[in-house]
Amino acid sequence: MNSAGIQDPRTRPENAQRPSYLFSGLIKCDCRGRSYTVINKTRYGCVVAQNKGNAICTNRSTIEREVVEDRVLTGLRDSLVHPELIATFVEEYRRALNADAAQEKATRDVVQVERKITGILAAIEAGKYQPRMKGRMAELEAGKFLLTDFLSQSPEPPAFRLPPSLTDLYQFKIRKPSSALRNPAIKIEATEALCGLVSEIGMIPNEHAPNGHHIELAGHLAGIL
């Protein structure tokens, strides 16, 4: 806080735990399971090897932060466009639409039943009562109860509509440039979403692998559905 009493945004409580980079806290060294951290603003390295030496961890390999992000995002993208996952997405979307349609029909039916009940009551008030109206009213009231009970127990319908080319749209969204996720305006939301898909990013040093590392992803990739 400065002399004018204005708190620096960087020290506000709501900003204290926000990650600095896209995969902060998820990247682990394979040899000890310790964190890979940004050691010079541009490269990741094993924090234990850097701070405590070879006696604890011999992994002195480093890798550019943007390279890790690009490779992980590419791996996620390729996993999410797997035909089986796309088929699951389309099926779940179809079920959501069917549930939405069932709710809309039940809502329309409730309106129709209420109109019929109102019509019978109006006829009775006009002196046009007939014995069969009693049984009909009971049927309508029972039907209304079942419909309203169904609506009360159904989840809210999805508030979106997608065009018929659902598979193509899904693939297009997943294949959007990874640079979009580095946009500061959505970085926090993107990081939270990615943490729901990836629980750990394992860094395995290997001189023959691209950038000197194999990268293994662990987590629930299908969670995006």
C-alpha cells in the first residue's frame, strides 16, 4: 500500500494465489516427483536439482516454458479429437437435447391440462355440470401432478444450440490456436479448466527426445465433456 492508501493490485488477497503461468504447479520432475519451476523466466527446471544439487536429484535438464506449453496443449488437443471421445461428446449432446425436448413438451402439456381444468370449472360455474366431469377432473389433476413432478426433478436444460455439423464444430473449437489460452484476460479461467483435465505433467529427461524431454500427461481428459 502506498502513501495515498491505495493497495497495489499485485498484493491484493484475491491475486495472491493466482498462477503466473499456464501450467504452474502441475509440472513435476520424473526422478523425484518434485516441481519443475521457472528458473530464469524462460525455462523450466527441477527445483530440487537446482537448489540442492546432485545428491538429491541429478536432473539438470531444462526446457523452454513456451515449448512445454505448446507440447502439452498439442497433446491435449490430439487427445480430445480422438474419434471415440468425439463420439462420446456427440452422444452426450444428443441426450442433453432429448432431455431439453422432453422438458419443453412437459411444459406445453401442463399449460394444456390447466386450460382443460379451467374449462371444466367454467362449465360447472355456468350450470352445465355433468357427472362425467368429476372423473375427467380427477384424470386431469393426476396428469398435471405427474407433469409438474417430472419438471421439478429435471435439471435445467442446456442454454445453447449447436448447428447440425456438431462434430466439425467440436474439432474446430479444440483445434483453436493454443496462443489463445495465453491471453491474460482468460489465463486464470483457462488454467482452472486445464487443471480439471490434467492432474500432473511429468518431465522425463531424455537426450534423444524433442527438446531433451519426454512429457507425460496424467488426468481425466474426458472431463471436458
